[in-house]
Amino acid sequence: MTQYRFSKDSESLQSLATEGSLLADGVVRGRTTSAFVRTHAQELASDTEKLASVVDSTHPEDGLASKTKQLASLARKAAAQLSALADHPSDASGAARIRSALSDAADAAEKLQKSA
Amino acid sequence: MTKVFQISLGVLAAIGGFVDIGDIVFNATAGATLGYQLIWAIVVGAVGIMVYSEMCGRVACVAKRPVFDVVRERLGYKVGLTTLLASQFVNAMTCAAEVGGVAIVLRYLFGLPYRPLIAVALLILLLSVWFLPFEWIERVFGFGGLLLIVFAVAAVKLDPNMSALEHGLIPHIDTPSPLIWCYFAVGVLGAAFMPYEVYFYSSGGVEDGWVPPHDLKLNKLTAIAGYGLGAVLSISIMVVAAELFVPQGIEPGFLGTVALAAQTPLGEAGLLLALLGMFFAISGAAIDTSLAGAYNMAQFFGWEWGKYRKPGGAPRFTLTWVAFFGLSFLVVISGVDPIFVTELSVVFSVVALPLTYVPILLVAGDSNYMGRHANGRLASTLGWLYLVVIVVISLAAVPLLVLTNMGEG
């Protein structure tokens, strides 16, 4: 894991988590369909899981070990939230919690990216 | 109303070039990466494809010669065959991506598993082309694709930055990565010139039975209105991506991300209209590419061709478009990502562009073929100017693909 790769992967996680949060927001406001939320949340969860596996399997450069672990853990948590959204695509109160968790994950990924 | 229906050939051909699965995601990614910086590329590409479609429609109308007929005669058998192989490869890749795209949209609409929906998509496409007359294929899928106009409504609702939008009409680089800018510029321009658009358009002119002089005006109107609408849809997608995704740092990687951009300002109605528009546009592009593949083969080898004939009246032509759909099904069911395939096909198609467009330019300017309908000064000047653009993008496409890691930096 190089500085550049770490920065790119953090950016990807921020993008996936923000998009997930936007999707959950649609559920909270009743402005979407369950079929769309289920399908798109599964796509986002799958990409986020892949990202977590890739980050987990890399050998970090000096000074990046702890941040890489944090990024992988953050990605796994975001993937779990996205899977939960896919499993309950019409649960507005659950979606509100997921929206907030994914928004926090996106902020944390952004901070990690800036710290690299 | 009749006049509106008459331009449906241009609308369907343009939808294939401007808002197929790859373009939808590519334009959104360009908007999310570079904001409004590449609006000019859509406009330049649209004017270029209008110029060349008008030319090949005119040749089809006056000389009754669709593009591949002309390619074989002007380039000779060997170079013609190379052009045929290159374009059929791109047609097949694109058709596969579109079939996968139709299944993805059905999944967003109904929430069913992806693989069975690939079979459903294939069935819808096969039955549509088999049973619908050519003019109804144009109308259903061309005008259905115009539901994507919902992105223009979404763009207005998002209250875009008009001065940035106007500035986007002038080429300028405002990014620390000029190579990424070049990659997206070449991709947006290349997508406008996808060769299957002119194969489909010129053969469609013959299918629609265009005759001079009346249909020469219709050809001009069809090219300008059809591709003009395609460009408006493309620009709208770029604008919503710039407004919504740039501030939030979202990198669109799915069709669903783009649909989300219609849902955010317009709610469930916006989402459903965007998904239905994508269904018709991507299905239309799948039909464009499969028929273009069959037209090319039939015209190159001198077979009977045309949707106006019953399937048994042009058996090899019919078998070819069915084979295109069948091959697409096999490619997509193997698990290949349709969006990745179509983005690659846009870049590889630009390599074959000069071989398609040079013969059109030469024949449209030849008064032995075209008589008094040969290219005038304006068409000729624009044609040569755009040929330079086509050659430049065809030379730059692959190096940029490699240097920018497909735009990911």
C-alpha cells in the first residue's frame, strides 16, 4: 500500500459511503422504491466489501500500517451497513440510522485521505 | 405529429451514440470528475455526427448506397474486410454491454436476480426486432429513450451554475491532471462518433425508403433534431453529475448512481422516469448495434437485407442479428461487467473511426455518384475538418486509456 494507493482507496470508500447515505436518505424521505434500494445497496455493499478485502490484503509502506488497518475496518463496517440497507429497503427508521452511520464513515474516510 | 414520427430514425441512432449504457455512466463520471469542463466536447461531437450522418443519409437517399456498401467499394476488399472485422468486434462488444445494461435496469425496476433477467432482456429484444416493423422500432425505443429528458428537468431543479456551464462551452483545462481531462475529452468525442450510429442511420434511410428530393430535407432535419436531442440528454446528465456528485465526492460507477441523480431532486417519479428512459435507450442501443452488425455483413457480402423484408426473405441477415443477440447473451451471462465492456468499446471503436468516415466523405463529395446532391462547400469543409478531429482522437485513444488507467489516474 503506497501513499497514492491509500489516498485513492480512501477516496473510493468516501464515495461509496456517501452514495449509500444518499440512497438511505431516499428511504427515510419515502422518495424511492424498495426494488431500487435493495439492488443498488447490494451493488454498493459488494464494491465496499471488495475494497475492504483489497486494503486488508496489501502490505503497507512504513507509517501507513495503522491507517491501512483503520481504512479496512471502516470499509467492512460500511459494507455491513449497506448490506443491512439492502436487507430492509423500506424500513425508514433503520435507514435513518444507516444514513447517519454511512455519513460518519464517509467523513472518517475523508479524514484518513487527508492525513495520508 | 407525422413530422415528429419522421425524425424517429435520427432519435434512435442518436440515443445509441449519446445515451447508451456506457455513455450514461461515462458522461456522469466526466461530470463528477471535471464538472462542466467537457460540455464543449458534447457539442463538438454532436455537430460532427450531424455532419456525417447527413452525408451518409444523403448518399443512402440519392445513390441508395448504405455505408458498408460504400466502404467496400472505396477501400477495396482487403481494407474493407479489416474495417468490417474491427466494426463487428466493436458492435458485438457494445451489443453485449447493452443486453447486460437492459438486465441491470430491469433489476433496478423489479428487484429480481440479475442472471434470469439477462434471459428476459434477450427475449424482449429478440421479440421486438422480430415482430415490430422498422418504423415502430424507431418510434418505441427512440421516443421511449427521450424519457431521459427527466435529467434536463433534474438539472433545472438543481439550479445549475450558469456561468460555469457557459464557460464549459469553451475548451479549458482546470484540473491538476491534464491527461485525465484529455482521456475524458477523447471518450466523450469518440462516443459521439460511434461507427454503428452511421451504419444504422444510413441503412435505416434505405429501410424507410427515402427518395430525393423530398427526403433530403427530412434527412437534414432528422440528423440535426435527432443528434441535437441526444446532445441535450448527454449535457443534462453531465450537469446533474457536476451539481450533485462533485460537492459530495461521489464517483459514479453504476447506472444506479446516475438514476439516483434524478431521484434526489425529483423523488420517486424522477427515479422511475430515469429508469424507464434508460430501459428504452439501452434497449434501443442494443437493437442499433445488432442490426448494424447484420447490415454490415449483408452489405459487405452482398446478401439480401432489410427489416422491411419478412425474416425468411433475408435469412442470412436475420440469422446475423439473432446471432449478435445470442453472442451477447453468452458474453453477459459469463459475468463480465457490462459497463467496463462498453467503456472499452468506446475507446477501441475510435481506432476504427477513420476507416468508416473517410469513404463516406469521399462518396458524398463525388458528383459522379451524387450528381447535384454532392457535398457543397460547407459540408465539404466541415467534413474535412471533422476528419482531422476523428484522426486525432483515434490516435490518442489507446495511449490515453493506458496512461490514465481508464481515467482513474
